[in-house]
Amino acid sequence: MTARDDAHETALARAAAALDGVKLEERMKMLDIDCSARGEWLEFRAFGERAVISIDDLTVRAAERDRTMSVTEQILVLHYLLNDAPVRPTGEIIGFRDLPGGLFYHGPFMAQSAERLARGASTVERLKKGCGRVMTGPFGAGDFGAALHLMGSLRAYLVFRAGDEEAPPRADILFDSAVRRAFSTEDAARAAALLCAKIIESMGDQP
């Protein structure tokens, strides 16, 4: 296990410990997460995918793929569930630079999310195909824009500009400003990278 893996496991354990005693179904409803009980599990949606969380040990599984979600995905789910007040979208759209420390980390953020996505999405049609799983609706910007599911009613926003003979395709990931309350800057970056990875996977190959 690498130092990074160890840090992720520690973060996951801490989040689970912080949720000890929380009534998950009540917390999910308060956070506008539609959920339904399945025995000792609660079914809900996370990052455009059906998931289940164990009421007993808080393990999060991808329901449609019948596998435990990655540590990163589980951390994001548990961190969102740590919010003890509703996370309501504001309608104010912000960039990663607008998050605390976001200006300093903007380069790595773009490299791990939007730039990687733009390399794989050579056309609007190809990108639309990839967005199917995580897209909740259109977003009016660029040559193609999409609202992408995070958790509950919180969304991220993809803006894609097709390339031409003089410039390659470009993409950006934006957020509703409520993300400041819902996630840390690091978690917002993780979420954007996760969404982009899901879109790339759905397009059929890696860039």
C-alpha cells in the first residue's frame, strides 16, 4: 500500500467514525438524497450511479456493477453525508479558482479532470455519448454543456468547446457555489476527476 492509499484509507475510516450514531436515512432525506431501504442497505444515487450503503459499516457499493466503490468514491459519499444541514443549490455558478486554495491548485485540477476529458472527447457527439450516465440536463454554455450529478440536488457543470484547425478541444468543470458547503476543495477536485473518468469510460476508451 502506498502512502497515498494509506491516507485515503485513514480518511475513509475517520469519516465513518464521524458518522457513528447518525441515522443515515434521516440524514439522506435532509440532504435531498432519494433513498430506499433494502434490508440492511440503503439504495441511492451518487455521481450518476445507483449505489447502496451498508447501515452497519457504511461500506458503499455500486449497485448496478455489484462491486465495492473505490475508496475515493466512498470518501466523497461519506464526506457529503457529514453535512448536518441541507445543501441547497444557489444557482450561482463558480469555477474551481473560486474555491478556497483553488487558484493555487487549478493546474493539477484541470490536468486530472477537464483537460483529460477534452483529449478523449474529439467531437460533441462523442462527448454526448459519454455523458449519458452522469448527465441530468443541459447547461447553456460552449458548444456543449451538461449538468452532471454529484450528490442529492448538487450538480457540477461541464462546458465543452469543440476544436478546429487552429485550436484543440477545450473543456471546463464548474460548480454550483453550494459546493463550498458540501465539499472541501480537495473533495471538489476528486469529484470532478471522478465524473470525467466516468464520462471517458462511457465513451469507450481512455485518452
